[in-house]
Amino acid sequence: MDDAAHDDKAAIDAAAVARVASGDAVALRELYDRYGKIIYSFAYRLTHDTTLAEECVQDVFVALWRRSADFDPTRAKLTTWLFVVARNRAIELGRQKTRRPELRDDLEPVGTSPDPGDLIATADESQRVAEAMAELPEEQLEVLRLAYFNGFSHSEIAEMIGIPLGTVKGRTRLALERLRSLTDAYDLQVER
């Protein structure tokens, strides 16, 4: 995606946040529809818990509703803000979890603070991946989400959504091929 398209998207998001700040619940719903699944996937990767990821998404959009008037599009893109809020909330929820079957090494110890530059780079990379994934047809996106973000096997996915195993594998292959074709457009790093 070129710089002009990124700028247009940022302007559309900023206008939607301004509408939210004026009390427009429809604008909030539009932003939720645009970014809710992406934030869920991001939160799930941090918490490895569907309930905590869902709570995180809810908290992120409640924060957007309450603090939308404070959002400054000249300081950061909306997606950067959403990912930073989601990351902080997911870490907090992970710490509050009462029952921990194992020690988690992906959550920060209390009293440490990440480098803001790293947070912005991670959020920017996550945004580009999310934008590329948003170009996938829903049925391909669904199998990728279940396989790569939720950790289900192809057989489990086939059983869950009621389609043949070969269809799951085909959709996964097509989705990955499509994402590979978008690596240059979205400046994505590909592991070789």
C-alpha cells in the first residue's frame, strides 16, 4: 500500500474517532468492525486465552469510547494507539489471572517498561499484517485465524466449521499464497 493510501486510511480513521468523540456510537461500531478481529488476534497471541482476549478487545473499545476526545492523529495512527492499548491491557489481564498453570515468559515482569520505539515498530508491523490479512476472503481468513492465532490443527478446524479437511488445506494454501503476493505492497518481512 502506498503512502497516499496509508494517509487516506489514517484520515478516515481520524474522522471516525472525531465522530466517536461527539458521541456517535455508529462510528464506534464501524471502527470495531474494522479492527475488532485484528485486536482480538493480537490479544490472543499475548494471553493465549480466549476469554482474556475477548475482555481485552472490549476494554480497548471502551477506552476508545471514553478517551476518543484525547486522540491526536498528528501524534500516532489510530491503529498504533489501539495496539498499544491492547498490549498494555493484555499484559495487565495476564497478570490478574488467578490461576496460572505455567510461568509465562512472554509477559513483562512488574516494574519493567518496553522501549517506546519498539512498541511503535511492533504496532506498525502488526498494522501492515492486519491490513494485508483484511484483503483475504472471509473463509480464508477464518482458517488462518484458527490455525495460526488460535493454534488449531487442520483436522480440528475442519471439524469445528464443518468442512472437509481438503477444503481447510486448500483455503490455507490460497490464503498464504495471497499474503505472499502482498508482501511488497505492505512491506512485510517474510521468513525464508
